[in-house]
Amino acid sequence: MIQLNNIEKYYANKGVKSYILRHVTTTIKQGEFVSIMGPSGAGKSTLLNIIGMLEEPTYGTYEFLGEDVTTLNERKRIELYRNHIGFVFQAYHLIDEMTVYENIEAPLLYKKIGSSERASRIADLLDRFNIVAKKDLFPNQLSGGQQQLVGIARALAAQPSIILADEPTGNLQSAQADEIMNLFKKLNQEDGITIIQVTHSEKNATYGNRILHIADGVVKDDVKVIV
Amino acid sequence: MRNLWKNKGFSLINIGGLAIGLASCMILLLYVVYEFGYDKQYKNYKSTYIAYTNMKANGKTFSWAWTPGLLSQELKENVTGVSNSARSSYPISLLIGNGENKLKNKGMFVDPAYLKIFDFDFIDGTSDNILQNINTVILTKSLAKKLFGNHSSINKIVKLDNLEPLKVEAVIDDIPQNSSLTFDYLMPWKLYEKRETWTKKQGWGSNFCLTVVQLQNSNTLAQVNTSIKDLFHRMDKDQENELFLHPLSKWHLYGDFENGKSVGGKISQLKIFLLLAICILLIACVNFMNLSTSRSEKRAKEVGVRKAIGSSRKSLISQFILESTLLSFIGTVVAFILLEISLPYFNNLLNINLIIQYNDWRYWLTLICLILFTGLIAGSYPAFYLSSFEPVKVLKGFSIKAGSAFSVRKVLVVFQFVFASCLIVCTSVIYQQLNYIKNKPLGYNSNGLVQLSAEGNLKNLQKINLLRERLVKAGAVTNVSTLSMSLSNGGNNTSGISWPGKNPNTSVLFNNRAIGYDFVETIGAKMVEGRSISKQFEKDSNSVIFNEAGIKAMGMKNPIGKKIKWDTGENVIVGVMKDFVIDNPFQKVEPMILYSAFKDNVSVILLKLNPSANVTASLSKIDEIVKEINPDYPIDREFVNQSFEQKFENEKLLGTLSNWFGGFAIFISCLGLLGLALFMAEQRKKEISIRKVLGASTGNILTLLNKDFIKLVAIANVIAFPLAYVIINQWLSAFEYRVAISFLPFSLAIVISVLIAILTVSIQSIKVAKANPIDALKYE
């Protein structure tokens, strides 16, 4: 599904290149649950951003679903966002002025899905995440864990084939974090959604089935998680 | 101060907006001051008055500054409270020359007392014992220079109309432009009586001169007015006209009368300009507030830190006010530069001479007040708003809620756009009205119609016939006729016409004009029935023609062949002419009587150019032939459609001014909107990024951002429309012929304002919409 070939990212400053990523080559298959780990500043988030096409690599090629997406025009990228990729953020990034319901609805509106279909999908998600009672509340009326649930529900609304999560539990207490990670695991195993997450926590990484260790921009280790 | 420099772009927008606003405001104020200064140059202007006559006719009361020649003497001698009084003729364009150096200039005939009432600036000579002798003249400085160059003109002889030798007794400074008195030289009244002998014999029923009156005390005006109201009637039992005095200081601005009472006049236009000036300044201030508060997020931290280290709210407020006053000062300096650059253009446009009175303390005082006012108004909101931030909240990580501050700013933007859209509506209606009047048929064909002023030999009917023959033979013109008044001016009228069946208690006012042969053919007008005055009917001396309005006013059926009485003579109606516009194109055509020109009642010769000949060639032929027949006078000719065009000057001026200042107002409003968009985009950066990641395209984002602004503009339009409707309806009601208010101006206003809003907002927000979403999402 994802094929990264010799990805490099560096910033040139007065002729001195400061590398963030070097020679990253890896393949992620459909249905995998990958955790990217490493110390702060190792380049984890940058790698995730490149996979999410939010940043462009300075060098190397990137194929998504068999298509070269290393440099992509905006229209095509938006097309991918609408149909294939869901983002989950550490800070949830819900839209403060909109209710839970409207937040989940937003990607569906951009995907131009009919209103009845929209209503049924949202009802389904609300139901699944046990937040039906909260649907008319605003994000700031929810706890962090609940907000992240809404964030995930929103990411799932467009029925993406892959979810990219940047420290999804970074702002949460451990009980809530476990809940979220279990949800991810379930989504991965039952719905077959590919998940790539960046995390600091060894424990969270074990929910997945593969761990990429990154340090100083280089993939040091690529291990399978054995349950 | 460092702050201003650090945010150069912001400061530029802010100062630029303020400067344009201030410059527009100052130009308008200069103009308003100029107009208010009218006729106030004279020391005694407060106690000087113009005598007006009220005359009832056609069911209306007409008020004129024309009075009988006997009035001045009577007022001076027999009315208590009057200290002085003088007659003057209206300015007449006459030939005045020093040897062969002859010029046509405006002269006035005045009583010697005239020079006591108005303290003109004497450069040479004094006001004592002046104009006593019949052959004397006072020149203005510029005329003296034109006639005599740099030589002294005192005691030299100039010739009036190639006829009267006049001794120059004094030279006075030029009359300021904002004076209702317009003349280039003054001559004694006695000379007028000698030239126009009829004036001597006129009684109390003939109004032909202007009477200026000076009262001992301006407080007694009401008393004097009551005592002189029926003066005409007391002097002559047949006279029903009433007399009143109108202050000199109100002569120019309050020139309209209804039912014999002053009902304003140019003052209303001036009030509009004053309002415009204030509104533009306010808009500029609103802008300033908007832009300042929109940066508050960035400055909130500064406020927090300052407060945390012990700065009081008061000192913060004064800091912000100081900053805004400084900005407004810089804005003023820039405004001055703009002003100096644009003044010549505006002077040219308004055909006046506005200058900045750098050496007048009042001017500086106003300026300082303006700066302080602007600084205070513009700085107040940001000052109080920013200084109210609580330091803890600010330092912890400040985010402005979409709450009160924002809605105040929205109200300000709505206010700006209400103003802008009002102006768009008004301007377009003014233009529509102008076009409507211009395209309204005049009732005659003004194309290729030339008006030649009849002077010297050309006053003689035989010479006119000679001229006609020669011009037609040369192929320069197709028709020649004469008229007793300029075709594009008002003039004589009479209420002395009676007809069988006339109600003796009503009086109907008819314009009366003497016409030459072929008048109707020459101007290209139409006869409704009967015939025109022509050479075939030699005995046309008692035949008259009416226009349709005249026949209607008399309520006459089958008028041809009917007899009417005019003063003492009896006349026969031989024709009815279709109405044509002579004086005011905005009003209905008044009743008119036309009669055959005899002897000397010719003031213009009308020439219809040969349409198949080259215009320049025809004109030079005309000049050549006229010069041969009338060698003593310079050629004075004009195209009728050009002189007609001048009637629209006031309306055109209003249109141009509201166009310009409306443009400025819109431009400044755009800057304000830009500020708001800047703020909004900044505030919603995160949301926009989230939406993009969720799959929103740039188009989606732009729609999202524009939606709110379009809502604001729509609200502004909704408020503006009834307002604009009321204003423009008021303006239109002054015209009898007026364009119907259509949807067009309103839709124009919507389209323009929405378009402008979208453009302004999009320019700003496209940057945000295009930005990489990760930039906003990465940092927490």
C-alpha cells in the first residue's frame, strides 16, 4: 500500500544540510498496524507527515496505492484525503465552533455524500463510540478522551483505508489512552483499516503488529510485534 | 514607536487609509469653508441686505432680487433703521477698450453709495467722491493690467462700447472668487440712465435693478421687514408685489424661495458635503480601530507582560492613545502631501481656487483638533479593549474568542459598507438623472446652432438682413434668425397679458421673447398649428405666437386668429409652437409668448450651420463676414449646446464629487475589510488547516471565509437601501423632470459591494487557504 524509497528530508542553511530523515526505505502493506517510535526530534512526525502528504520529501520517491505521489498537485491530494486517508491528532484538532455531530459530518460534506447516507453513517459512528448523548455538545464541553473519540470518529467517517495518528494518546490519561488504543486495535483487526501511529509509549506500540524505531532520521530497527 | 516600524505593512495600510480619509475630509472642509465664506469679505456684511420682491403669478410666488429704481432713494430717506442704500445694475458684458485694445468684460452701473456699503480694497484712488461724474469708471486690478499693462491707469480714458469715454478714477483689488458680486469695472448709475433712457421713467411696477441696503443694526431686520412689506402698494395702489430684505451673508447659500420665504438652496448641497466629510473621516477612524484590534492577538502578550511588571491600565491606555495620535499625525502629514497634489485637480474640477491658508491660525487650530480627534476616536477602542486583557490569561496562551470584540468590529464594517453602498446608489441615480435630462428632447435642435451676440451694427435689423444674405450665399449657414435673449438663458417675462375669458384675479406669467424671421426653422423647433413669423408677412407687427404651455395656461381652444391684449396693445395669435426648453431643463416649460422683433430688441443672432459644409470652414467664413459688417467689436459667438451644457454644472459637480469621495470611502472601507479578513484568517488558521486535512479544497475554504463577509455586506446593503432611497428621493424631488428610481442603482450597489468584499477578503485569505496545513497544526 505504501512504498517509501530512499526518502530524505533536510533543510539547507548556508550550504550546511541539517538532516531530519535519511535513507528511509520501507513498505507498509494493507492491514498493517505500524507504530513509529523514537526519541524526540528523531523525525517520527516528519515521516508521518510525509506519509500523509502534508510535507514533501527533499529526495526519494513515495508510492501510495501503487501511484507515485512524491509530488502531487492539490486536487489529487485532496482527492486522497477525501477517500483514503484519515488523520488523528495529539491535540484532537476538533473545530471549536461546531458540535460533535457537525465535526463528524464535515469530511462527509467535502466528500459530497447525500444527506440520508450522511445521517446514517454519523448515527452509526456515534452509536459505535457511545457518544450519541454528546452529539449536540461542543468540543470544549467534552473530556480529552471523549474529544479524541470524536476525532477518531471524524477520521473514520469518510471510510478511509488508512489512519495516520500522531501521538493520539499524548494528551490523555492512561485509562483513556488504553481505551483509544483498544479501539485502534479493533478497527485494525475487525475492519481491516491500515493504521500508522507515532508514539512515545512502548506500551502503546505493542497494540500494533509492527514497530519502526527511528533515531536521528534513520530507521534503526523494524520489528514485528509478537503477541 | 518601534512597534510601528516593526509592522511596516500594517502601519502602511493604517496610515494610508487614515491619510486618504483625512485628505478627502480636508478637501471637503476647505470647499465647505470656501462656500461659507461667500460674501463675508466685506466689513459690514452682517448689516448688509439685498432687497427682494415677491410676486404672485401662475398660482406661485416668485422671489427676485429685482427691484424698481425708485426703491433705493425711498428706503434711505423714509424707512427708519436703514442707514444706507444703493442701486446697481446686473453685470452686463460690454466692450471696454484702451485705444485698439478692446475687451469684453463684465461691468456694473452703481450708485456712489454702493462703494460705501462694500469696502472694496482701493489700490489707487479712494472711495470718497467717486463715480459722481457721469463719465467715470473704477477698474479692477486685473482689468487695469489687461488694458494698460504695467502703466498706471488713473485718470486715463477708456472707451465703453466704442462710444462713451470714461475716466479711470480708481483701481480696486480683484473681487474674491467667493463673492456673489462679479464685475470687472464699475460705472456710475447716471451713465446707465443715459444709455438706457427708459430706466428713468419707470415707476413702482418695473423691476430692473438690484438694491443693496445697509441697516443701522442687524437686530432690527424683522422690524424693517414688516414696515417695508407693503411699501410698493403704499407708493402705487396698483402694485401688489411685496418687498423684503435678505441678508447678504445668506445670498449665496440660501438662494431658494418658496411662497416668499427662504427655503435654503445651495446650503443643502453643502450640508451633504459636510456630512460626507465627517463620514469619510469616521470611516477612516473605524478602519484604524479595526486594524488595531485585529492585531491585538499579537500585542496581547505585550500588554500582559507590561501589566505583569506593574504598568497600570491608565498608562497603557495613554500609551495606545499616544500611538494612535502619532499615527494620525503621520497620516496628516501624508494627507497634506496628497492634498497639495490633488488640490489643483479639484480646483480645476470645481472651477474655483481653494488654497491652504498656511498663515491662518484658525486653520492650524482646526488641523490640530482634527489630529487629536482622529487619534482619540481611532485609538480609543483598541486602547480600552487591549488594556482590559488580564495578564494571566494572556500569558498562559491567549486566544481571542469569537465574542464581543469581534462583533463590534463586524458592526463597524457594516457601518462602513452602509455608507459605501449608499454612495454607490446616490451616485448612480445622480448620473441617471443627469443623463435623463440631457437626453430629454429640448424641443429644438441645438446641433450646429451658433449664437452670435448682437452688438454695434448687428443690433440693426437691416445689417442683420445683410448678414443673413451674405452668410447664406457663402454656404456657411442655412438659416439665420434673432432672439431678444440668449437661447439658453432666462429673461424677460410679463404678467400683462389678458384674453377673453381670463379670470381677472389670477395673473399668469409669460416669458416674452422677440424673434426674427425664420426663428422656428433656424432652431429646428416645430409648429403645432398656424404659422411662424416670416418675411412673407410684412405686417406681422401685432402677430404673436404662443407655446403649447401658454395656450394651456390660457385654457384656449382653437387659438388661431383669436385676439389677446398685452398691456395696451391688441395682438392676434397666428401660431402655436411646440414647447421648447429655454431656461431650466429640469423644470416644466413655462408659458411663453413670442412676437416679431422690431427696432432694437435683438440680443443674439442665431445661425444654423450648413450641415453639408465643414464646421471649421463655416465658422471662419462667419467670423470673416461678421468682422466686415461689424468691425468695431470682437466676435462673440458660442455653440448653443455648449452653453446649454453649463446648466448641468451643479449636478455634474455633485456627481463627480460623490463619485470621487464615494470611491475613496469604498477604498478605505476595503482597507478596513482587509484588516478584518486579516484578523479572521489569523484566528481561523487552525480551523482552516483541519478542514483542509479533512479534504476541503481551496475553493471550499474561500467560500467558507467569504460567506461571513458577504453576510455582513448584505446586512449593510439592507440597511443602506431605505436610507439611500430616502436621500435620493429628497434630492430628486427638487426636479420637476426626474428619472424614476429603478432597481438598477441598487443592484449595482449590491454587485459592486459584494464583488469588492469578495476580492478584498480573498486576496487575504487565499494565502491562508493555500498554506500548508501542517504549519498551523504542528505547533501547540
